[in-house]
Amino acid sequence: MKKNYIFLLLTGLCLCSFAQAQQPAVYELSSPNKQLTLAVEKGNALQYSLKRGDEMVINPSTIRMTMQDGVVWGEKGELTGTATGYTCEKVYPVAGNNRELINRYNELSLKFKEGYSVVFRMYDEGMAYRFCGSLPAQDSLVVVSEEATFNLAGNPAVILPETDNFTAWELSNVLYENVSDIAEHKYGITPTLFTNKEQGLRIVVAESDLNNYPGMYLRKEGDVMKGFWAAYPKKIEMGSWGNFITVVKEREEYLARTAGNHAFPWRIAIVAQDDKDLLANEMIYLLAKPQQITDTNWIRPGKATWEWWHCAMLEKAPFTSGHENLSTQLYKYYIDFASENKIPYLLVDAGWSNVFNHADLNKNIDIKEIIRYGKEKEVGVWLWTVAATLFQNPHCYLDSISQWGAVGVKIDFFDRDDAQIMPEYENLARACAERRLMVDYHGCSKPTGLHRAYPNILSYEAMRCAECFKWDTTSNPDYQLQCIFARMLGGGIDYTPGAMRNSTLDKFKPVDPGLPSSLGTRSHELALFVVLSAPFSSLCDSPDEYRKYPDILKYLAEVPTSWDKTIPLQARVGEYAVLAKQKGDTWYVGGLNAWGERTVNVDCSFLTPKKKYTVEIFRDKKGSNKNANLYERKTMDVSSDDVFNMQMASGGGFVLIIREK
């Protein structure tokens, strides 16, 4: 029998009211630019498929949720109404890569008698759907299982951040030539990047607006990738590293218990024909809960001087330094350095107090005096802390930290993303906002847009960052040029760049304790400050190292961490990326290269025509392939007509700072 279709022609800024459903077999929804088409089929099971033009991107894929009472959302439900709409609105992030974003999408909502709706959205950049409960809020939903299928066309290649647990997001990537090559039931974290080689498309599967529900992993099941989740904890003990992490020992037979009107996370498929478009994609952010904070004037992105990575080893300090000699005097030394160079923050890492009891202070570190001295020098102080210590003692320690005058907290060692702990991310962000504390989440699950609701969250880890240079080679240029096209789509990265000891792969040796090196050239390290999204960024090396390079120190002091506008210029996943970012009248262009020499042309046509500019350039030298510490700096005039031929060493990079004359 021929299928019936409803074609949703969406124009204007409107939202149609629910209408009595005619129960067609298939609904179609297009992206605003008409290039992507979503088909939603309501049969025995609810399925969606996605096309780009006439070519299938995602083959028919089943979606459903099973409740403890036996009701299955998305299976044989009675459709009672539909709604369609078009939205085009401006969104103004407090921090990030752009001062202004356009949130533009078409929407279809299917309402079912069983007490739920399924909402689909189509952006020019991809599609998303979510289940929403429509029962009274006081009713309790117990979700036993969910089926989120991604039946990607063409047996695509995969960059999978593979794992065998639910406790880590600082993962190396495993590259598969095809989905079919992945072992059955192997899984990894999201966002996950797929490549349809026949169509030349990149597809990123992700999620947004996650709360009161476990985070989504992707698992190979048969010929498809499906969502996979941690079950709800039944028994928890303190354990793992340092014995200050909540560890799940037993799990329930369900995923989550929520209110009857809960809006479940968005399931997202981002589609890009040009790799560089992924570097500008904001779908995860735009799908997240809108801003919950009215007053944001106290939220100020910026960089911090920081002692942990280089073990507080200071070459020129007139006192004994090192991790075993943390002191008030030592932190004042860092504050003086920050003040001299107009670096706005100091991050005090572990050691200032008992990790279980922040009222039990280190007698060698007068943290209140350090904060007072920082205020005197116009340097705000951030304090490291452990997640469990904060959420098990709400919110006495945050009260103290705020009363002392600290400006932010680096909250570490969540190491879970089940439905029990996920609300703590939001609870802590809200509690910190109420106390005017900015937040850097470390040892956390991947970001899913919570920083839109609580813009005091500036950065997240969830990636193998510079700390890994202490132990291994996993955070290398190849890895970075994979993660910026997937992980970075979720939000700012607490990468902590700025190493002044740089190494080629053949000469690299991990160092811990002591003074580690980074993998890649000096110019590559400088370019990370432009290419990586990081509204809060900690400078990993010591004041004494930076003082050896006045030109680099000036750059590090001045380079912004939040931007007015971002334009990706060119990129290829796993190989290179070039982005232009604007702050005020100044443009920064950052280029990152993976292993292997490469030359790229930087077209300056993004500059205003007929205006005169000067450019300051940091780039690799001919010898940088052998000595990664080598770099050169030069200045010249530039205009919008110019094209720069930039040669990058293996693991190299460059930075252009373009200022109006």
C-alpha cells in the first residue's frame, strides 16, 4: 500500500497549535535552507531517517523509551496531535567564540495519548530529536531502557573515543575504516565523528541538555551504532584515586527516575560537507537550556597562572620552590607575575587544604592572605576542589570560598555521568552562580550545553590535555586535530596550553615529577590559544620560563579567551585547522598542524577592504622539525588582498595577530 505523506512547509516566525492528528504514515521536515530532509515514520515503532539532497545520510532508525510500568514511548502509540513551527532568533553567549549566534530551525512535534511528545528540529547544520513527558510533574517516570539508533549510511569511518567503563572522558581515539570493523558491543563516548566517504560528509553524533539522565555513549550493535547508558546507581562507596571519588559498586535495573513532565536529552546528528564548518557548529549550545542567570557582569573569561603542571618549580625565586614547598610566599610570587603582565587570575591547585574538609587549611598556605593579596594586585584567585566534597556538604565550603573572596573554583574528579550524579553538575553551577563564583569542571563528563544555562561554567576537561605529557604521548598533534572536530563542539576545553619546553615525537620523554615538555613545536603551542575554545585557560608553565621569552609572554598576556567573532578558514579532520577570531579591532589567526609537514595559504579577505593593518607572526623555522623549540617572529603590513603562504613543521603551527594601523 502506498504510504501517505504530510509535507511540512514552514515559513514565517510562528508556531502552529496542536491539531487533531490525521495519523499519516510519514512526516517530512526540512532544514531552513532545504538541503537536509528528515522523514519521521510512525508505524509499529517510531523511526526517523535523514537525507542530504537525494542521498541518504541516516537510514531508517528506531527510537523509543521503555518505562517500568510497561509503557513504551515510540511504539504503537496513539497520535493525538501535531505542531509545526519555525524559529529564527538571536542568542548572545556570555563567553565563547562569538558574541552573537543565530538560532534558526524548523520544528515538528508529535503528541501521543500515552503522555509524551517527540520533538524534532532541523537546522541547516543537522537534526535533533528528544522525548518529552507530558504527565503531571508530580508523577514519577522510571526509564528502564532507551533505544536511540544511528543507522548511518555508507558504512562510514569512525573516530571512536573508546572506553570500557562509565568513569573517564580523557580518552584516546580509536580509528576505524568502517563501522563494520568495530567489534560487537564496543562502545565510546560522544560526541563521535563519522565519515561518509562516498558522499564526502562528516557526521557528528552528540547530545544536548542532559540532566537527571545518564550520558549517552555509542555502542556497536549489529550493523548500526546505538545509544548506551550507565544504569542508575544502587550502591556507592568512596574510593578510586585518593579515595575521594564516589564509585558505583552496584546498579539498579533502570536508567533514571524523573518527573512526569521531564524533557529528555536531545539526540543530535550534525552534518558537514566542509570540515571547517564543524569548527563553527553551535548546535549543542543552542539546543541546551537557555540562560538561567540574569546578572552576568561578574563573569569574566581569562587566563590564569598556575603551579601544578610544572610542579611549582621556579628557577629564579628567592625561596625554596617545588610541590613539596607550597607556601604563601610562593603563591604571592605567581600573583606578582600575573599582576605585572595583566594576567587576570591565579589558580591554586591541590594542597591548600584537606581535600575532604576545606576548613582544615594547610598551615603553610594562608589562603585568605593569598586571596587578599591577589585583590590588592588586581589578580583574582581560583581554588581547586573535589566534586564529592562539595556536593556531600552543600554548600558550606562554597560559602567559605566565596566569603574569602575567591572568584572561581576548579571542581575535579566527578568521574561519573549516571542519572544520580548528573544533577550535581547543575546544582553546583547554580550554587556557584549564587555566590558569584566562576567554574572550571575537571575530571568531568563531556559537556552538553550546561554553560548556556549557567555561563559561569567557563571550561571543561573531558579530553586528554596537557597534563598527559607527564605520563605518555596520547595528547599529541594528531589527537588534537581529531578532538577539535568532535569534543570541542560541546564547549570550552580546559587544555592548559603554554609549555615552553617543546619536543618532537622521537625526542619526547614523559616527566613526572619535574618539568614536562609538550609534543609539537613552540608555534603549535602558541596556536592552541587561538584554535582551542577555552574561555578559562590556565598557563601550564612557570613565570620564570615565560620571562625568558618576552615576545611570547606579551602574546600570552594579550591573547583573548573569549571572542566577538570566529571564522574557520580551512580545515581537514586529523590533519590541520586554520581559524580567524576577532576581538575588538584585532584579529588572531591560528593554524594547527598534525604530524607531517604541511603548507597552507591564509587568505586575508576576511579583513575590511581598503583598511591598513599590521601583522605580527609567530611561525615555525626550518629547523623546527628537529628542534621543536625553534620559532621565529616577524612583523609587516597587511591588507585584505594579501595571502600568506604558511609552512608548518610536523606538529607545527602559526599565529597571526592583525591590528588596524
